[in-house]
Amino acid sequence: VTLISKIDTIMIEGITNSQAFVGIYAIAFSISNTIDVVKRPIVKLSLPIIAKNLKENKLAKVLSIYRKSSINLMIAGSFMFTLLWLNIDLIFSIIPNSDIYQAGKYVVFFLALAKLFDLSLGVNYEIIQSSIYYKWNILLTPFLAVLSIVLNIYFITKYSFLGAAIATAISILTYNILRTVLVLVKLKLHPFTANYLKVILLIFIPFFINYFISIENLIFNLCWNLLVLFFTFILPIYLLKLSAEFNYLIDVVLVKLRIIKIKKD
């Protein structure tokens, strides 16, 4: 696992002989890594519950956690990915030496997209790890390491540091598909529901609007993107009740805002 997390940076320097490229990649990696923050608390909360229910063979409860984690992580990840990518020029503009690090723009895109895909398939790794099929991870993780090395050699040689991002994205995509298929074949569980597919469709709307309507001023563009995200992504998910947990969270926020308003009045 440590090898997988470091191999792209090591191979960029080894193949390109450029520490500057490593620096650009590292900054882009750090920016994209913000999307991954939402997964950690959910994984920590879910793991002991998944382990307990699998031990008691309560697959219906495991399926419920699997699907809830997938749709809610996808909603959170999609929001962060969209906000990040639509405002990527603003983010790079406030970084010192932005003219240098701007070259890592599409590194952010591929790495963030990979992390979004990882989020969208929920706690598949945790289900495997807590089940009697945990030994499959002993095979899958080295497979990912080998795949990462092979892809990095090819794509870094061809596309420099951007190639490392492409290689990482393909590796994570392949790894997650294999984990999802394994859970489906061995435990007959999958994260996909009608509401899950509806969220996927909503993801594309802000990008479609941004393609036709974009504001040159980066600060105004940020405000515009927030409005678009609210009315075309957040509000539809809430009104269509695609996630009970998401609606509960919004309702809690609205109640707190009402209380604050009453206290001020």
C-alpha cells in the first residue's frame, strides 16, 4: 500500500530526471486530495458495524450500509469535485508561483476524478476486509502495485508528469471495479440503486451550464458556480429525496439557521 501511494512520485523523478515536475505533481496531488477527506470518517464509522453484521451473517444490513455509503460519498465527492474543477484557475491563481504550478491543472483533474470514482463505490474494500474473503486483498493489492508500475512507465514516458496522473486514475478505476465485482460475486451485494443513477445524471448539469456560461472574473465565477451547484445539484437531490441521510443533514442545518434567526429577532 505504501508503494502504491508513493510510486508515481518516485517514477516521475526517475523517468523525467526533473525535481520540478515532482513539485508540480505534488502540489496538484495535494489539491485533489481534498476530495478524499469525506471518506475517512464514514469508513471509521462503518468498519466495525460491517464487521459485526458480516460475522452474524446479516447481509441485508451490510447491503444497506454499502448503498448508503456509496450514494452519500458520491454526493459529497461530486460536490467537491465540481466545485474544485470549475474553480481550478482561481485555486492556482492564489498559489505562490502559480505560473509554474498551473501546468499541473489536468493532473488535478485526473487524480480528483479517480478519487471521486473511489468514493462513489463506497466501502467495498472494508466489506472484503471484514469478510471471509479478506485474503483476496492479499492478491488485489500487489496486483494494483504491479499495474501502477507498468502504467506509470508507459504514461510517464509518453506524457511526463501528466502521465503519472493518468496511470493513477486507470489503476484506481481498475482496482475499484475488481473490488466491486468481487463483492458482487462472493456476497451478492452491489451499491447501485435507481437514486444512485439519478445522482450520476445530476453531476453533469453544472458542467453543461459552465460550458455555455462562464464568467471571466474568477471571484464572480466562484459565486456563479456555487449558485449553479446549489440549484442544479444540491436542491434537486433534496427535493427528489435521493438520500435520506443527505436530507436529514440539510434539515438539521435549516433548523439551526431558524434558531439563530429567532434568537437574533
